Amino acid sequence: MVSCSTLDAEIKSELKHGRTCDASKLVGIKLGERSLEKNIIKIVFDRGSYLYHGRVKALADGARSSGLQF
């Protein structure tokens, strides 16, 4: 499988702060790219008890923009 976080070297160099919607969107984009490299196209997004807004929504939007299907 794949993983991604704001602590990854590729992402950390592009961010000033890791706790923003912009950071979440960037993580989503990188997660989508890494998933597609491994031929993972369709995923299930479990947001748990978190509302679908803010950083959770930004992460999902970033992953969708990379081509992942939810």
C-alpha cells in the first residue's frame, strides 16, 4: 500500500506549516500520485468521526485531483 504525510521530505520542503488546508491538499495529491504508481485507482475514504470539511475535505479534494476514485 502507500502512505504520505507532511513529514515526508518532498512535502516538507514545499510547506511552511504542516497544519493547514494547503498542506492537506498537497498530501492528498502526493497520496494520489503514489497510489496510481502502484495501480491503485479506486479507494474507500473513511473519515472516522471527523466532519467532512476543512483539512479532511482538502485531503480528499487533492486525492481526487490526482485521479483517484472514491
